[in-house]
Amino acid sequence: QGSRPPDSPLFQSRRTGTPRFAMPCTMGINSFGRIGRLVFRAASANQAVQVVAINEPFMELDYIVYLLKYDSVHGRFKGRISTKKDGDKDYLIVNGAAIRVFHEKDPASIGWGEAGADYICESTGVFTAKEKAELHLKGGAKKVIISAPPKDSVPIYVVGVNHTEYKPTDTVVSNASCTTNCLAPLAKVVDQKYGIEEGLMTTVHAMTATQLTVDGPSRGGKDWRGGRCASQNIIPSSTGAAKAVGKCYPAVNGKLTGMAFRVPTPDVSVVDLTCKLKTPAKYEDIVATIKEAAAGTMQGVLDWTDEEVVSSDFISCKASSVFDVQAGIALTDTFVKLVSWYDNEWGYSNRLVDLAIHMAKQDGNFNKFRGTICVCGGGNAAHVFIPYFSQQGYDVTVFADFKDEAARLKAAYEENGGIEVHDRCDPMNIRNYKGMPSVCSNQAADAVPQADYIIVALPSFAIKNVLTGLKPHLKQGAIIF
């Protein structure tokens, strides 16, 4: 720990006994079913968001704990879970944090405001129209994200496709469906480069909770085939996922439609997009375009693989869409079949959390924790730490040691990512660190007096006298890695 007092009001020392991190986005989850629980897990693994309340009208507190702790597909919850009762109030205690649990059937009666929940994941599958979803606002919520396609004109936002079009005036939004989240990024990348004239989509989809374990009447009684045993049949079904792509990416509106086959696997689905291109292209060129997007504008949303994979290899994959290089084929230069995998549970849940974080930023409810990084000769390390801290919601500033290194980092992160890059260290003193540890530490200290986290990426700095020289220059509570 350094000796200087903290300069930022967001910073709190470990000595105070108060939390070090200001959580920027507070969430509530309505219905702790399949998606609700996985959204909770995804949020728990993301430092930029915190679930502060859950509403589950049909389960007791102990049952909620059991279903959160154990999962047949994704394994045991990685964390400590307990419960607490305070009079008539229920609390879920996860890794030491208290989460209020409500048991209300009426969304308007849920005390979201009392619990401090701003962004609500509406995952009942029931309140998918704006009028019904807005009932959450009466309980003090600020925004509602429906975890399903909407039944009316609620705007659809797909992360990586059109999430930047979100407006702070939107009170209720939809995260679309898991299939739309897989198809839309792929369709957008291909259309922007080659143009999609028309296309058909088929999703081979894992079974879900809406299906039956034995033959019986389907829900609603209209989809007769949907009432057949889910674990014993391949069941043709309808889906609006392809048409919904046109709502979040208008360039292909009216050009895509599709269907689904429900298959007896518990998780992971795959999209088959067969389309006619406007601009002729070799399959290898299309692959290269998708790889480029996956490493650039679609990073974290679109991914790719050229290995001999099967569906279970994608369980707990966070990407919305993983393009399978080997599975796709081309009949001609304008008629191709593109195949992309997706974990219809985990990938989708992570995108919903990402959307909530983005909304919080645009709404001005994202109180970033100011973190600075000093890069001392560690170019490769910088490319690991900078994206990580940025994606986790930290406000990152980089202090590079050499001017050419600073220029490289500026090109990579400052223009596109809004990350400040400065050239602050004297390269001559850095180069002479072997015989001049005190001078070296002074130069490094010049770069990090405001830092909350100092990443020393030059192995030779990791010696006692250098770190001792840094210490007096650091603010109280700062941590050196």
C-alpha cells in the first residue's frame, strides 16, 4: 500500500473497511428460471455489473439456492451461497453480497427501487409487450430488458449489430432471441462485404423448457408437433429469428426467413445460413472476412473455429456466434452455406448483461472506477491487460515507456476504444535500469502517481529496491501487479 491519500472520490482504501469498487450497473432479475439463473451467473462473473435483487414468485428461498448452486449443463456455481432472513425480507448471500429476494406475481409490486435495481432482466417469457414490461417501472426500476423477442414495437437491440442505436429515452427494450443473436452478427458481416440478395436460415436447436418430456398437449394447443417427446424426436418448428434480423439490421429486412429443428440435446444450437450473394466471392474470402470481423469490430460477439468440433464443445461458450470454417460449403461464388454455433443459454445471457452495461453507460448511470496502467517495456502484456480492464468497465489510461510503443498503442486503442495513451517515461533511464534501480523507479513513479493499479510489465522491475522506490509515490491502497 502506498502512502499518498486517494485523489478520486470513487477510490476507497482497504483500510476503511468499505468496498473498493463502485459497481456501475445494478440489475434485478424477474423470474429465476433457466435464463434468469444464467444471467445471474454471467453478471456474477462481470465486475462491471451487480445483481442486487431477484423476484421469484413460485420458489422458496432454499429452492432458489439449490437451483443456482447446481446446474446439469454448466456445472456448479463458482462461489459461496447462503441465505438470510430479516423479518419478512429474504436475502440471498453470494460471495458476501446481500441480494434482496422478492416473491411478487405483479411486476408493479416488486420493490426494485428499494433494492437499488436500475436495469431489470424480464425473463418470465410472459411480460413481452411494452405495456406489461413497463409495470416494473412502478416499482422503481429505470429500464427493462426483455429476454425474448417482443410482441409489439419494443425496440430490439443485438450487441455487436445495433446496440449503439440505443437511446436513453427507451424504457423497455428487447435482447431478441438467442438465435437472432447468433445469426445477426454473421449476416451483417457477410452483407456489408458482399451483399445478401436473399437467404434461408435453419437452426438446429437444443430442447428448451417449453417442450415436453413425454407426448402430450403442447402449450397453447396449436403446435401439435411441439407436444411430442423432446428427448426422443427431431421436431420441426417455426422461428421468427431470421425475420427479426431485419429489425436490428434493416439492410436484410425482407430478405431472410427460416425454420427450426428441435433436437434432443440439452444445450448448444447451430445456425445454417444459406444465402445468395450480390458480389461473387470465393469461400476462402468469406472466411477471411469473418475472421477479420471476429478480431475487430465483432470481437467477443463473433468467433470462429476450424477444428473438428461438435455441439458439446461449445457448452459455456460466451460468444454469440462461432463460425465453423470446415462445416460451410459453396455451390458457386454467389451461393453459399455458412454454419455457426451458439450456446443458446450462456452466450445469450452474457449478451443481455453486456446490453445492460451499455445502456447504463449511455444513461449516465455507469460510474467508472478510474484505473491507470503503466506499461514498462511490456508491449505484449499491454495487449492483454488493456482490453481486459476496458471490457470489465474500468476507465483505462496507459503510460507507455517508449515513443514507438506509445504510437502503437495509440493506433490500437485510442482512436477506436477511447483509451488515453501517453508517453511519459524517459527511455534512456528505462534502458539503464540494471545499474540504476533508483532512477528507474523514479521514472516509473512519474507515470503512475494517480494509479489505482500498477502493472509492472518488465520482469527486471520485479526486484525489491525498485518496488520500494515506487512505494512513496503511490496513493494509499494502490496495488502493484
